[in-house]
Amino acid sequence: MNSYMNMGLGALLGTCFVLMSVSIASEGIFHAPAPEKPGFTIVAEEASAEGAGAGAAAAAMTPIAALLGKADAKAGETVFKKCQSCHTDTKDGPNKTGPNLYGVVGRPIASHEGFAYSAAMKDFSKGSTVVWDFDHLNHFLLAPKKLVPGTAMGFAGLKSEEDRANLILYLHTMADAPVALPDPAAPDTLAATN
């Protein structure tokens, strides 16, 4: 072997030795034990095996028509901030992970141009004959995977009736010509079918 090759090999071995020594020393100095409990737990609601319990919860839901009378669109704009990582709400806004929601109230389900919907959402839309009316939005925002099993939407849902009503009222205002609000005495049309 020539001297240049020996010097190169020595430099490589020396560098490896120094890096390993620094790694071992820093692990000893900056060792961090595992925490006793995690600082933040992400809760994802799983579908329960109790079919009767889920049906009773749906029956006890307050109809969205009654909730919209007390809803606040400004508060709904604040609730929409939870949605902004996946959706936009501006006219002609881009699709993100989820479709643009401008004009969603009254729009046929799975019909926003340029967005690739999941097979479950396309099946649920029944060929775009079902629209995002107030009841569908209320039930979907409560538990997306319960209303549309297999949907790609990973959001667990909004449990608060007030938050859902505020958000739906806000989305209602995000349209060129908002559809009419339902009669406050109108029953929930989906409660009987779920």
C-alpha cells in the first residue's frame, strides 16, 4: 500500500472513532428517561360494538334546524380553523387534502370538481343525488366515519351541538346564494334512517 492510501484509511478510521466517542459521551450526558405518562394523547373514537347504544345517541340528537336558530356564524368561523389544515372556504379556492367547502351547503355530495373522492364517499352520494343539506352536514360532522364508513376523512368529529351548528351556519354563509335555512320546527330527516 502506498502512503496516501494509508493516510486516507487512517483519517477515515480516526473520524469514525471520534464520532463514536462523541455519540457515547453525549448519550451519557444527555440521557432522557421515558416519561411516566405521555404529554399529549390523540383520541380517536372507535366504532363501538353496541349497536343499540349508537342508535339511542342518534335518536337523542337535537335537530339541526332547532340549533341553527341560536347559532352564531362568527363563532363558526372560529370552529372552521380546525378544518383549515385540510379544507379551504374561499370562492374558487384550491382543494387541499379535502375539497374546497365554498358553497358546500346544498351541493351534491362528492361532486366538487377536481377532487378525488374516496370510493365510500362516492357510494354514499348515490351518483350525486344526495346533497349536503343541514341534516347530512350535522350527522357527518358529528362522526364522519359513522355516517360514511370508509371515508378518507380522518377527523374524529365535533361532539358539541353548538360547535356543529355554528360551523354549519358559517359554511351556509360561504356561498354566492346561500340556501334557505330550515324551519326551526323541522324534524331531523336522518335520525330515522340511522
